[in-house]
Amino acid sequence: MNREKKIIFAPSLLSGNFANVSESIKLIEEAKADWVHLDVMDGVFVPNITFGHKMVKDINNITKLPLDVHLMTVHPENHISDFADAGADYITFHLEAAVHSHRIIQQIKELGCKAGISIVPGTPVTALSELLPYLDLILIMSVNPGFGGQSLIEKTLDKIELLNTLKNNAGYNYLLSIDGGVNRDNAALIRQKGIDVIISGSSFFNSEIPEFEANLIRGNK
Ligand code: DX5
Ligand code: ZN
């Protein structure tokens, strides 16, 4: 059975040029990407610091592409309304950073955004079981979050198959997204496992021709 679906391709600005964000967004648009992935890091939940909601708002003013905000912060509940106001379409927070994750999902949806949750490589899929009916997106981290350019941890790909089985059996609605270390060499395997959304930071932005790289990753002939 051919399990491949049409891929939603979401380049991550993390590997773009922070001194020339509009040029990086232009590259993303020229590659006919579907979404822009925006990594918000607080220097606490992850060691790195990136940007906040003002950046998301300004990007929202220069592109019509959906904005896929990945919050890598402690206390995500404190930031949801700012990112919703800034124009985020999807807001994804980390299960490991949240106490009242069900409430945060409700909070995101009440603000008119799609609700996503992410798990780091060390967190099992079973930790999500009570939340599955409510989620619009599950972001499987295939590296430990915090930095671009790391190598994909292949074991994490088992989570795609498991979450697809759970989704099909129960009729859940979430999209499955993979983030970290995706490149032209491992993308075919990831697609075969039934991923919906592929995020690519360094492989996209470090490529000589990002549009060509994008086509290889999403499996376009
Ligand atoms: C890492 C971020 C990723 C990152 C991926 O913590 O969540 O979105 O940009 O970068 P690559 O594709 O280089 O691993
Ligand atoms: Zn990310």
C-alpha cells in the first residue's frame, strides 16, 4: 500500500537570516512552501533564545503563508494570547513544559488558532493519550530541541506510525509533523511512515537552491 500523502512543507526561519528576515521569507515563498515554521525559544526550556511575538506579527504583515509557531518556552500559557494576536495560525507548545496541557489546548482554540502539542525524543507517545481527541497537530521532535543542524534520531520516526494507527482507529483529526534533522536523504523514509508536515531548517536554508531542496524533501518529481 502506498501510504504517501501530499506533504505540507514548512521551512524553519531558525536557519534563515535574522538580519534580513524578509529575504528569508521570500526564499520560503519562492520555494512554494506551504507554511512558515517559527521557533520561539526562551533560553530556559531550551538553551537557546530566538524571538517573540513581535517578530511573528511583523512576519504576518509580509506574508500570506500560514504561520506555524513552535513555542519552546516554560509557562506556554502566558504567551498564547500574544502569539494569537500576532497572527499565528498554529500554536504548538511542549507537553514537557506544561502542567495544564488540556487547558492550554482550549485556550489556543478559543483564540481561533489551531492547537498543537510537541514531544521531545525522550517523551513517549503514551504521554499524549488523554489529549489526542483535542489536538489539531502533533509535532514530533526528531532532535532534542534548541538548535538547528542536528542529526535526526531515527527511533523517533516510530512515533509517526504509532500516532497514525491511533488516529485511524479512533478517527482523530491531528496532523503529524516532524521537526529536526530532516534532509533529502531521510525524507523518503519519513514520508513513507505517513507524515503530514515536514519542517526543514538547515537543509533548506543551507542549500544552494532552496526550491530544489524543498522539492527533494517533499518528494516532488
Ligand atoms: C529545533 C527547532 C527546529 C529547527 C530544525 O529545536 O524546533 O524547527 O529549526 O532545524 P533543522 O532542520 O536544521 O534540524
Ligand atoms: Zn521547530
